[in-house]
Amino acid sequence: MKIGFIGVGNMAKAIIQGWLKTKAVNPEEIIIHSKHPANYQKYAVENHLQAVESNQAVVEQTDIVFLAVKPQVVESVLAELRETFQRVKPIIVSMVTGFSIKQIQSSLNIADLEILRIMPNVNVEIAAGMTALAPNKQLAMEHLKICKDLLNSLGKTLEIPENDFSVFVALAGSSPAFVYFFIDAMSRAGVKYGFSKSQATEIAAQAVLGSAQKVLASSKSPWDLVDDVSSPGGTTVAGLLAMEEAGFMTSVIKGIDATIAKDQGRN
């Protein structure tokens, strides 16, 4: 299958790099176009992809079209492509934040178009991503499986109702930044006590990596795993109590709340 990208921003590049890393997709099967020629043409050459001169060419030459443009331009892009989509009818995989399947259908006014809305996170670049999926009713099961297989090669996927995407954005899309922030805070504490920043960052990042893997591999809840590490009267309990006194859990939940509110246009 030929796979096209309309828009070649950071998330599109993360998906493409993940596929190239895992060899899930051959580079010559990827066709790209962006409004910034210097950006997408150089990127295509560096990664042996096929660059084309228009969004119409992407649609005409591919079986699956990833819609990866910014929300503020998506309607104008779809308006330009309405006739091409009507004629070719590829599968549309939309990764446009805050733009629903219903809005895509309304913009194109094509009743039988197969659409899959997705929300990946940046870790797809290293095949450790988490991607939400929401298909429309017109998407054939065999086509959904093809798309799932492509995205599962980049990590894990979860099919959820589209109205839960804002929560997913906070829990998976934005949360890598929260985790980076946590790792950096721990590494700065290590520097405070004499480690170099690089040593402290490696220690903290590896601890977070192993802890996440332990959560996924265990049948226990994260809170039960906290108890496993916490000896009575020990150092871990002292640290946990100090973090909670400073509002650790509350601040995390407030961060998730603010992310959801922003995604929903409430702040």
C-alpha cells in the first residue's frame, strides 16, 4: 500500500521515523507534501521518500492519506481536495487535533468516505508510542486492521470513543512532556547532591523506564507497587510524604485538568 502525508510536521515525521526504524513500511511507499518545500523536499531526500508537488498528488497516488496539517488550516485544505477525494476515495487517517470525524465529513460532503481519527504521541518515533483510534462507520474492518497493524508497529493502540480524545490527549499526548519535566526535576535534585547532570538524568530516566515497564507487566495497581517499594519507617515513605505535602498528586491532576480544558477550548 502507498501511504501519503499531507503535512510533514513533527508528529508526521515521528510516525515516519518509527516506520523506518522498525522497517514496517518501505520508504518508497511513503509519499509526502507540505506547504514548505524546503522542509519536506530535503526530508524526503534524506529518508528516501517520494516528495510530490501538491496535496492533490498525494491523494491521487496513495491508498491511505494521513491528514497531518494544523487545525487552523484543515478546512481550507479539505475544501481544495474535495473533488480529488470524491474521485479517488482513499482511506483518510486524520491526526488533526480538535477536528472531529463529523467535521471532516461535513467539509468534504462525501457520505461513503472511510475515515480513521487517531491521536499518537511522540514516542511513536522510537516504536514505543501510544495511539488512540476512532473509526467512522464506513471504515471496512479489513481496512481498520491494516491501519491498526501499521500503528501497532509504532507501539500500542487503543480504540476509544471520539469524545474521549481530549482526555487521551492529556494522558498520552501531552504527558511525555510532564514525564520529561519529572525526570528533569529528579536529575536536578541529583545535581544538588553532587552528581553530574548527565549522570543524574540517566539514573532518573532509567528508573522511570523500568518503573513504567513494571506497571505494564504487573497485575498489581500502581498504588500496590508503591506499597511494595515502601518499607515501614523507610526512606521511600519519607520522600512520598514530603511530595504529597507539597501537593504532588493534586498538581498532576490539575495539570491533566488544564490540558483537557485547553483541548476542549475552555481556557
